[in-house]
Amino acid sequence: MTNNGLGRRKFLLYGSAAFGSSLLLKACSTPPSDTATDTDTGTEASSAASGDTIKVGILHSLSGTMAISETTVVEAEKLAIKEINEAGGVLGKQIEAVVEDGASDWPTFAEKAEKLIDQDQVAVIFGCWTSASRKAVKDVFESKDHMLWYPVQYEGQECSKNIFYTGAAPNQQIEPAVKWLLENKGKDFFLVGSDYVFPRTANTIIKEQLKAEGGNTVGEDYLPLGNTEVTPIITKIQQALPDGGVIFNSLNGDSNVAFFKQLQGAGLTPDKYPVMSVSIAEEEVRQIGKEFLVGHYAAWNYFQTVETPENETWVKAFKAEYGEDRVTNDPMEAAYIMVYLWKQAVEEAGTADLEAVREAAIGQTFQAPEGLVTMNGNHHLSKTVRIGQVRDDGLFDIVWATDEPVKPQAWNQYVPATKGFACDWSDPDKGEKYEM
């Protein structure tokens, strides 16, 4: 399979002073280039790969509670598209991006997905953040036999033929984080999450893992997405963990702003109450305020501080495009590399035809900023696992990492209902769910 790393593109990106200078003139609010066009909603489009362009959809929340996180993944996807177009495009065609706002509203995500498929006739959609938004569009992609590339870590327990997942499965983020906490921070866990499918399923997995590995769940509480009334949760944490303990945080969106500020205000500091987050990364630290997060932890596959040549190149390119004060993070990196993985699959297939691309995508490898990734038969990536601690500058010190990429498990092996099951779309006799 194809293995085109960032190193090869460094020359293409920086080989001319004129191009480098043009990047430096960009700012965060700069409109996309002519070769990565935002198409107006409602415009009738021709077929995805007609003429000199291939249309792709970008579908994320650019407004509402999730915009704090999703706006940056759109920027990462646009940067990948720009780079690909500068290097000659895909199959000799330029990529044209049709951007839609899911507005942090799950029915809107489904409506926009239908619009992108039926009206704009895109070849693929890159999109979603929350599992609620992904679940909302999943039926659309399956009923229309279309293709979504999804860039964010999630709760697993899903393996769709129509979705490629480039974020972490639970065994590549949540489970290693729990194990590390048990070995280094304590046995008593309080679980905090937003009230939708990802945190609730993640916490089901965590509770089963704690049972199996000698830990204790001392409390569990949820907030609706966008809710900032965190005082009752902090009171419960103080009551359940009077002498300190682990807080496992799966809050999403701007609820985290209130949570971390009030946590510090209540005196629950990371020396006694370390928080492990699975949806807080560099961009969220920047927006919440690093002073409220220093000393706390996050589990991801990528941090800006990863030391690889590909990461150095990507961070420079992103800052040149959007501003030197900007940061990169895991969902942005997963969004960036999924555009390249799709490109490689299209080129191997020799067509943007959905079925051919689906087949060609399995086995693709890429030297990503995080390190080598490989697309498995279950439509998930093998990825290195890392745990980071927030430091004074708002970036993360990597305190633990796996020695090599971890293969993904779509069906969780701690939860009794899915233990012993796997997924493999490369084998028609196995498919979505089979017993190992």
C-alpha cells in the first residue's frame, strides 16, 4: 500500500520562497484559497469528480457549544486540501471543499449530510466531533451507501462499512489512561461527563475496567452539553473523595471552561485531585486558560510536543497558515491526516468511486505527525498512545507512551456484551461484528 509521509511534501510545501511567503501572510480569518472553495448552501452542484475538480464535504460545528473544538479541525482539513492542491491535486484534479455548519445540533448534522450527498454530490465527507453528531449522520451514510471520515476519539462499540475512524478507539486512549492512573495516581475514581452517548458509554467501559483491575468508582455525574452549572458536581466530588482521588473527565465543549475554573476555585488541585481528560487538548487549554489546567492530564495519540520530523513540518505549516500563536492538537492532526489517507486510497483505486475507495483505504499507511498509522480492516487506525501533563506554557509534557502503534478494537473487550467480538470489512464473511 501507499506510504507517502510528510517528509516528501516538505519540499513541495517549502520548496519556493514565494509559497512560503504567501503562507506567512495568512491569518486565522483568511478566506480559503480558490482551490479549497466554500460553496454557498443551496447551490446546485455537478457530480463530485466532474471537470477539473473533486468535490468533498466538510461538516463540523462552526457555531454553538462545540465550536470551541470543531472550528480548528476544519482549519486542519482545509490546510491538508490546500497542500494537496498545491502539489497537483488528486488524480490530476483539484479538491473543492463544500463547508457546512452542523451548529452543535444533531438533526442539523443529518440534514447537512443529506444536502452534501444529494445536492452537492460530494465524493466524501470529512466531519463530526461528538458521537451524538456521528450517530445522527450514520443512518444517512448507510442508507445512501456514502462515506464519512471521522477524526475524533470515541467510545467504540460501532464499526460501520460507511465510516473510517481516524481518532482513537477506547483501547487506544481510555483504557491505557485508566491503567496508568491505577498504577500512578490511585484506585478511587469519580467520573464526570457530558450527558450523551460518548461519555456514558466511555464510563461504562471504565467501570468494567476498574472492576477487573482493582479500582473503585466512587461517583458518576453528567452535565447536558453546554451546561455550566458545575457546582453540584464539584460538591459531589468533594463528598465522595474527601482525601483526594482521580477525576476522569469526559466533558465536551465549553462546559469544561466552568468546570476547571470552579474546580480550582474549590481548592481541588492536581496534586490531590488529578483530572484525566479525554476531550481536552492544546486548543481547549488555550481557550479555557492554561492557569486552570497546569498539572492536570490528558490521554491522546498526538500532542504538539511529539518529536518527529513530520510533526515539526506540520506545526510550522499550520502556524504559517493560521498564526504563530496557534496550537495543534490530536483531533486536528487526525482530521489533517484523514484527508491524506483518503487521497492515497483514491489514487490507489484510480477513481473516487466509493466502493473502490473503501477497498483501497484498508491497509493504507502514513507517516503522520504522531508517527506511523495504518488503516485496519475494521476501518480504524493503528496509533501510538500517549499521556500528557499540562505545563506552564499550555502545551503537554508527554509522561508516558506506548513503544509502538496499538491496533484498534472496535468492540470493547471489558464490556460483557461485546467481549470476544471484532470487526473486519476486508473479509465479507466477517464484516461489522463477528466472534473471534
